[in-house]
Amino acid sequence: METGPETTCGGTRRRKHRQRLPRPSPSATVPVYTALKNSLPRSQQLGVSSWVEDTIENGVTVDWAAPPTLCFSAEYPLTLADQAFMTVEIQ
């Protein structure tokens, strides 16, 4: 059993402060919000600020995240021959 890479002093390198997080299957996609929400307990252990904790728990509203209003422009003028061609092509 391998305990870790050797150091220049001949000992093994141990990083007790690091934890290996479970990795989802590469074929399974996890939404960002779900992954972030699942990381909240670990973030709290690391001592994140109350603002970060609240943002992870409740999300944040961004005013400009709404879809834009629809904008319709005037039709591009076409000749009769071009109108016939476009009608056939669209259908």
C-alpha cells in the first residue's frame, strides 16, 4: 500500500488538512447550484463569511438576469421574385 509521495528528506508527505471530495461520475452533469449547495457544510467548516454562507443558502437576485424585451424590426423590402423565392424556401 502506498502512503504518499516521498519527500527529499525520505519521509512521506501527509496533508491532514486536505480532504478528498467525492467526485460525481464524469458522465453525470450536476447543476452549479446543486454542487454549491452541497459544498455548504464544508464551506462552513472553512469559516466563510456570513454573506457567502447566506448567498449559498438563499441565492442572490440579479436585476439584469431577466430576459430582454422582444424587439421586432420592420421587414426587409424584397422584390416580388425574391418574395416568391423566400416563401418557397421557408416552407
